[in-house]
Amino acid sequence: MAIDPTHPEKLLLRVGSGAGEALAVSTNSGASASTPLTFPGGVFTAFARMPSGSLIAGGVVGSTNVGYRSTDGGASFAPLPAVPFTFKAMSARGTTLYAALDNMTDAFAIETSPDEGMTWRPLMRFNKDVDGGATGYIQAIQTCLMSFCQSDCDTRSSAELISQDVCSATVMPHPLDGGTGASSGTGTGGGTGQGGTGATGTGGKSTSDGGGAGAQGGATSGGGCGHCALPPGPTGSSLSLTALVATALFLGLRRRRR
């Protein structure tokens, strides 16, 4: 479920039945709803709201990947040009739309659109061995996670999701930002839902965890491979993009294990 930030009484919902899934819109805080977009016999997998107010939705109908855009607040949706990949999640960062894909069946892990889904261009894949690193790829595990995540990294490498040298590589001092150059603005999205806001730890650094206020601070915010402390002052959009990469990585591994 998502709430329109400019009209809090408007709710955007993912609904389903035996006939397939749909995007439902309520303009009266849930008292009633209409379904302006349906995925007959299919699934509704991704959604984002752009700063312009446009709504972008993606999914599968039968075996066909589909995408739609609404420029009237969800009253109607028009199909996007042919979608050459599988939408797993979406996120907006300024005027740039990001889509997480299935990198085990699709050529890339993340693609971006500068024009609300009308055209797409690849941003990154997980394994540099596929094209020698011609596109962006995962380079290293963050130092604070390396001791916790080594076995997980080895598993992903054996599944050919990432290259083996990632598991021992040194993190760059200032990692490149895949969203550099994106204009400022607000936007929401995800795998048909929104994540929580990162809480600020008491006496410590901000974390990428969507936990409640008052989480205990420190150099890291928890053990295991979940997360570690980020530099002070991460923006909501940077956390959203990080979550998008994590979603694509998880989905790729899960698909490989089947």
C-alpha cells in the first residue's frame, strides 16, 4: 500500500484474485476503491511514484513483461513501450526511475529511465565476468561486513551471481554513486510497497535499518549480513537505491537456487 503524499486520502493498493492482480485506487481513505489497472492472469510486481506525480507500474501478464504509466493520478494508465526485462522492484530518485531486474534471466540487474519508463538504459549487473566490467558491477563487500558475510559471498560466487574476487576485494575509499547526476526531488517505490525510514541510533551513526526510533547506536547496528553503519546523514533516496540493489541481489540468488 502507498499513500499519495499530496493527497493523503488517496490510497494505492495491490489487490489480487483468481483472475489475476490489480492496482486499486481509493480517493476516500479506503471507504471504496476502483481498479484502473489490471494484470489479467498475471502479477503486479513493481510500483513507483515520480516527482511529477506520474505513477509507474510493472508486472507480468501471461508470459509477457508489461509496464504502465499514469499521468492523471491513477485515474487511467497507458502501456509503456515494449519492456525487455522482468520488473522486480522500482524506485524514483529525482527524475530518474530505477528498475531492479532478474539478473539470472535478464541481461542486467538494474536499468534506469530518464523519461518515466519510455526508454531504458543499463546501469549495472552483478558479475563483471559477463562483459569484463563494461557496465557497473559489485566490486567488494563493505569492510564492516566481511567477517560476517564471507560464506554468503562464496555461495553467491558459486552460483555465478558475482565474481569470486568480490569476496576478498578492498572497498574503494569513495564508491561511485550510481545515481550521481540525478536531479533532486521526491519519489517513492519498491516491490509494490515502501520501506521504512532509517532510524538514528542513540549516540551513534545513522543506520540503513528501517527500525523504530531509539535504536541503540554504535559502530555497527547489528550482526550478520543485514546492514552496517552508514556515513552520517544518508538521504532517503540513497537508502532507497541501496535497498533496490539488495532486492535485485536477493531475487537473483533465489532464482538461481530453484
